[in-house]
Amino acid sequence: MFDLGSYARDLYAANNVNDDFEVIITERTLGNNQDYEEMAREKFHWTTATPSDYTYPADEKEYVIAL
């Protein structure tokens, strides 16, 4: 597991003297042309006979990802 939030804060703090900052992490598409949430909202939604009811498990900590 990799804590992306802590890494981004530490990286910024190590290279900047400003102590008052906020790190905002936004998931992007693979082509990096739009936010992932916007892509998911705008993409074509196929209709099927049996819709999937699978839900992804929620992470315990925000911005902790499995690599």
C-alpha cells in the first residue's frame, strides 16, 4: 500500500518554504485530458439485460492506493 497523500505533502514541503499549503489530488484519465469523475459521468452508459450490482470496496484512508 502506498500513501499518496503523505508522499505529496512531504514532497511539497521538502521543496517549498511555504508552511501553509493544501495538497489536492485529483484522479485523471489515462490520456490526462480530463478528470476521471468527469469522464465517468460523460461516457456512454450501455444498457444491459442484467445490470451489474458490484461495488468496489472503500479504502480505509483517503489517497492510500494499492500498487
